[in-house]
Amino acid sequence: MVHHSGSIQSFKQQKGMHTSISEILKEKTLKPSRRSLPCLAQSQTHPHNLNHFLSVPLSPEPKANTNTHSVSASCTHITTPPKVDATKDQYVEEMETGAYESRTDESLLIQQKPVSRGKLEARTDSVRGNNAPTPSGLTFRDGKKRIDYILVYKKSSPQVEKRCTFERNLRAEGLMLEKEPSLTNNDIMFVKIHAPWDTLCKYAEQMNIRMPFRKKCYFSDWKKKTMGSRFHLRCRQVKSWLPRNPMKLDKEALPDLEETDCYTAPFSRARMHHFTINNRDSFFSNSTRSRIVHHVLQRTKYEDGKSKMGINRLLGNGTYEAAFPPHEGSYKSRHPIKTHGPQNHRHLLYERWARWGIWYKYQPLDLIRRYFGEKIGLYFAWLGWYTGMLIPAALVGLFVFLYGLFTMDSSQVSKEICEANTTIMCPMCEVNCSAWILSDSCVYAKVTHLFDNGGTVFFAIFMAIWATVFLEFWKRRRAELTYDWDLIDWEEEEEELRPQFEAKYSRKERVNPISGKPEPFQPFTDKLSRLMVSVSGIFFMISLVLTAVFAVVVFRLIAMEKFASFQWEFVKKNWQFATSGTGVCINFMIIMSLNVVYEKVAYLLTNLEHPRTESEWENSFALKMFLFQFVNLNSSTFYIAFFLGRFAGRPGDYNKLFNRWRMEECHPSGCLIDLCLQMGVIMVLKQIWNNFMELGYPLLQNWWSRRKMRRAGEQNNVEGKEQLPQWDKDWNLQPMNAHGLVDEYLEMVLQFGFTTIFVAAFPLAPLLALLNNIIEIRLDAYKFVTQWRRPMPARATDIGIWHGILEGIGVVAVITNAFVIAITSDYIPRFVYAFKYGPCVDKGYRHEQCLKGYMNSSLSVFDMGEPKNGSQYQTRYCRYRDYREPPWSSEPYEFTLQFWHVLAARLAFIIVFEHLVFGIKTFIAHLIPDMPKDLCERMRREKYLMQEMMYEAELEHLQKERKKNGKRYHHEWP
């Protein structure tokens, strides 16, 4: 985008430009473009009433005061005396003063607009008393230099030489360091890091960080011109009459998130006059400063050698205990935010995002992105989008459930079961069980109708389409966010190699095709062998899951016999609920126990593969964790959906497990209620457990840390947490998960699978997911703002491997829902009976009366022989659920013609349902473009105008230089 001055003439001839940019802009009706990064000439990076810890000067510092001094720590080598062991080097730490002189041309700073007297007095009050050093923990001792990063080490650590070399190299890179001892732990030392202006500019240019462009750029509003201003005026009038959306955040509550009309361009020191440099202290935001310092920390050496560099290696070998950017102060204030404004961005995030009182509000994504970085901002954007898309799914699922509730008493199948007082069912076990009456399971049949009714098929098709629409519209939403957050032209920089990879393959090298430098290389045979071992480990863990499911099946068989012959009449009458309920609870405990094992196994297998970079490690670990937990969570559900009651046999010829336990049968009203109970209990219990582990566990840990900190503070005469500096407070918070956002994404992706894969059996799943996600957003927000140290603001353009996993779940959901409707539910048998065997065969219509006699036709007859003396029911015949010939027929107990009709209808339904839904999904995916059309036009228009503005700014700069020097450049266009 940025053109050098020497190529201006050729650039202009190539474009055929003979008019200035001002003449171009006069041709169209113009509207400002919205970009998320503010033009600093219009609004400051920080809120207007930040406290004095983050105060920004009202005007640039005079040039005479540009020399600033800070106290920084260095390590000086001292020769050991002969009396001491000379084999070990001893290092002592002494304080030295380093001066950094800024070379920035003060003429490049744009003077601020005059402010009103009231605002000036308010801001003067906030900075009053700042001359004296304050223990805020946000600046160096001089109260001026902002802390951009914190390193923590123990004085007792033996890695003194590496640490001192590393810190000397950091100073050589242009960073300023200052050390402070901890007030709560005498063994802890903090290293505060500040990046001066010159260092920020240098690495901002190297990292191609996009910064606000000085001049205003506009794009033409084609829609307004084509559709007419009257239509838009009428729309605005109608919109003004409507009530205000209560979910929108008040712009007055977020003063620094105003819409601006600035574009951004990659920063360049040679073209610094192009950019909006309103104030050097606020030009680079806090997250950008931390990202630059982290970039330097990752590439600074601590020993001689190719791979002896980076803060990650120093954290791994114990040289440092932690490294993190500091929070911007306290998240709480004694004064209300409405009257006194926010103290800092952390306080603003807490009040407008993390509090429970605003659970119904939209998330301030721009502020989240500015404070935590684009990667975390995209996670919360995806989570918010997923939660919003769950609203229509939850409403439709609730309507389907209510439809089943209102038609429960009028259901013909439920009526026949509840009125079957003379229908004797065969015993459920062969030892202590007796025959039972079908009407005893009336409640079970009515509950089954809640989830197995006419709306099931419609809801399954709706959810399959919903999953496609959700993913396609998320692509559009992501495109808008990447545009607003200046990620369109951002390319992920070449990652550094993992220390484990370099240590393992340091002997073999090859030239990197991107950087052109030699680097360690993993041979293909070694990589393949390790991958095979990893795949074998995955299959072994999956077999362990199947073994656990088999154990649960055995327990259900034993429990079925015990509950069916129980002494308590209530338990004996509801043995189906008792068997399913106890089986689900035991299965949940096994699932949560195995999850702990899976995480450790996935960690070991991923390290065994020796991934090359951290992103490769994260993707491999995420895929293993998803496979493990998906199989662990859904294996028992698959058993109940597709295998329960399919291999039970018939009376007189039952299939037995180990020739001991009879296989479990389905209820006469179907197996869907068992599947529904399995999904409901696991989904609710898992969400409760996850929420406790996400918030309750960090709260307990931080409470214990504060307790220890309070005791240490009493010993060191430190009263109250308020007197502790920010670095001490952050050190006592919990670090972010070692796996980053893997656990957060994994929880939501597994929930997405529960919401879509078996949704035909449990239409309330989207509603439970919606309620959980509303809580989840505020839990995660509270955790990130108050309970965790501030993570390094990382950049990303999408959600990574999780998008492919979500698309795979969408495909699996179509197949499973087709099989659930066709095999698990009774929809197909009822459908076949109504149109082939019921009383409405020749009438051409279907309603509940057409199912009259369905229960009797779905039950077969078995001859038990002569009744025994003392038996409760003196009858020879009993009924069981199947389509078989009666014992008095010519072919007793053989499948009837109705059985084959039902089987053919099930297979036909699966084929038709899958092809229909996949066709609709494919059509919708091609119908919805990944990027909005107006966004594409806006991007092309802005790119063109950006080049024009770059040319004009460069030409204007050259003309000023010519007037100043009185010379004429030979390469300048006259």
C-alpha cells in the first residue's frame, strides 16, 4: 500500500491520474466508513476519566524534556576470590541508570483540539499529584514510563546466568527494565519492562502493525444513491418511533468506542507523517505494546546457539516463573461509573460486560478485542453469535415440546396404553418376575409422547438446516469482524519452532522455504512412525470407552431384573425409569472420570508426535481431545438410540449376555424416552459441573492465594490489598489455561453436538444450551476480567480447526437424526399402520383416529403354557412388543408382513431424509456468500482510495521539503 517517493511519477503514470484526490471525492455523495480502530485525532485510546495511574498528558512533552531516566536492573559479572570455589560463576545484581533519548520529530505530533473548561478541570483533577511516584503497579518508579510486560523469577533460582544474559540482550534490543521485590513473598522478584517510542516504532514496522492513517478517507454510499434519500429518511422516522432495543449497549457508556472515519495502513517510520500521531503515549494501545514486547521476548537469546532464545524456553527451564502483561488497574471503583466514568479498560469491561446485571446486553466486542486481542475477541464473537442463533432453535424446540404436552391426553397411543387394563404383558425377567398389566406404564407412555410426536420430523429437518445457516452466516460475521479489526491483509507471521522439536531434531537440518534459514527437520519415516503410535493410542482409548459402555450395559441388565422384582410397589411399577435413571448417573460419573484420563493421554500422545510449532501442537491436541470426549460423551447415547432392544429376542427364545442376563427390551411405547432421559441428565449435569470448574475452582484458588497474601502482608507491614502494586495483584491471580482456548471451544463444540446430533429425541436441547450459554458468556467474562492474569493479546483471523469440526458435526447430525426418527422412534410404525392397516386406509387422510388399534397391532402373542397355582394373572397368553405370528398360526413366531413393510419404510425414510436435507444444506451453503457484497465493494473502494491518499500525502510531504530546503528533487513530478 505504501509507495516510495522515488516511484511516485511512475505510479501516477500507471494509474493515469491527472486529478487530485479532492477532486475525486467531490464527484460522489460520501459517507464516513466505520473502522473499529479509532482515529486518535478524534478520540483517545483510553476513556476520558481514567485514573491518574493511566493518565495521558494533554499535550506533547516539550522537546527539552524528552530525555527520560528509569532505574533498571542489570547483572554484572564479578570475579570470584581464590578462597571461594572458582568453578561456579557468581552474579550479583546492581542498579544502573539508563537514559533513552527520543528521536521523534515533534512536528509530526498533531496538536489536540481545545477542550472545554469543565473537561479540562476534570482531567486536571485526575492527573493532580502525579509528580510523586505512586505504588500503582502501572508505571516505573518515575511515574511516567508505562509497564508493558512483567517477568517473575525466584531469587533462589539457579538459572542466574541465563537470566542476566537474557536481560542484557533485552536492553540491547531497546527495552527498559526495572526490578521490584514482592511485598508478599520475599523470594519473588518482578522485572518490569517498558518499550520506549523508538523501540515500538521499530518493531511495529517489522511486524507490519496497521495504525490509523492521518487523513480521512471516504467511500461512496451506493445504496443511498440508488434507493433514494427519501426512503432512508422514512426508515429512520419509523425506526425513531419504535422502542429502543434494550440489548444494545449505550454509546455514552462506551465513550472510546465511537464510530470513526479513519483508515489504517502498515506502520512505517519513513512515512511517519502519514499517520495520526496525536500523542506518543497513546498512539500504540496497551495490547499493541504488549504484543510488541512479547515479540521481542520470543526472539531474544539467553545463550549462544541457534535455539537458545525465547521466553517460552526460559519459562520451561525454571529461569522465570511467569511472564504476562499487567492488567490496567482494579476492576472495581468506589464511585459509580455513570457519574465518574471508568477508571480503566478493565473497569469498563467489568461494568459493561462481566457483571451479571447486564446478561441481556450485547457484548462490547471492540473493547474485548482491544484489551485481550483478536484471538480471544473472535472466541467471544463466535460464542455470542452461537448463542444468538440458538434463540430460534430454542423457540421451535419449545413449541414442539408444548405441542406434545397439549396433545398428550388426546394421543391415541397413550389412550390405548392407559386403557389396556386387560392386556397382560410377558414377565421382564425369568426368575422373580411375573406378568404385568400394560396400563401400569401409562405415565411412561404419556412422557414418551412429549418427545415422540408429529413435530419430531419437522424439528429434525429444521435443526439440520439451522446448523448450515449458523455456519454460513458465521462466515459472513467473521468477514465483517476481520474487516473492522484490520485483519483482512494480516498474514500470520512465521512461528518459532517448539523447544522440544529443536532439541529432538537438532542434528538434522534443512532450509526453511519461507525464511530461507536452516532449521531442524523431522524425517518422514520418523514422523509416520510416531503418527502410527499416536493413532494406536487413540484407538486404544476409544476401545476403553466402549469397554466402559459395555460395563454400563451389564449394569442396566442387572438393575432391570432387580427393579422389576423389587419389593416396593412404586419402584416395581416404574422399573423403566429406575433402570434408566441409575444407568445414566453411573454413566455420567464414568464419563467425568475418564475425561481426566483422556486429557493426560492426549497430552502425552501430542508430545510424542513432536509437532513443529505451537499452532500445530494446539490443533493436534484439540483434535484428540474432541475425539476422546465426543466418543466418551456419546457412546452410551448411540447404544441407547440404535442398539437398545434390537437384539432382545422374543419370549421363549431370549438372547442372553453370557448366558446369564437377558438383553434389555424397549417399552411398548418405544425406546425414545430412554434416549431423551440419557441426553437430558448428562447435558444438565455436565453443564453444572463445567460451570463450577470454570468459575468455582478459580475462585477457591484465588481465595486461598489472597489468604496467604494477607498473612504475608501482615508480616511485611502491608495493610490491605489496595496498597499492593498491580504486579503483585496479578501474580496472585490464576494463569490462563495452559492449552489456551482449547477447553473453552471444546465445551461449546461438544454442546453443539448434543444440540444437533440427537435433537430429534430431545427438542429441549437447544433451550438448555441457550440458557447455559447466557450464563457461560458472563462466567467467561468474569473469569477473564477478575480471576485470570491478563493473557498475551494474540491475533487470529478465524476460530481455527474448530470450524471444520463444526461442519463435520453438521453432517453427522443429519445421518443420526434420520436413523433416530426411522429406527428409535415409533414415527415410521405409526405412519405405516395409519396408511396401510388402520381404519383410514381408504379415506385418504390421517389423524389420531386413524391410529385406533395401533397398540394391539404392534403387540404379538406368546403361549406361556398352563398358569401356575398362585400366579397373579390366571391366563395362558401374554403380549410382547414385536411383529410376529401368533402361536396358533401355521408358522408360529415368524415375522409378519407388517414387519417387512415397516422395515422397508424405515430404509426408504432414511434415504429420502438424508438426500433431501443434504440437498437443502448444499443449496443454502451456495446461496449464502461467505462475504457480504457491500463489504467486498467497500474493501475494493477503500483500497483504491488508500493508494490515492498515500500518493497525495507523499506528494504534499515532498513539496513541503522542497519549500523548506529550496531544492528541486530530480525524481519529483513537477
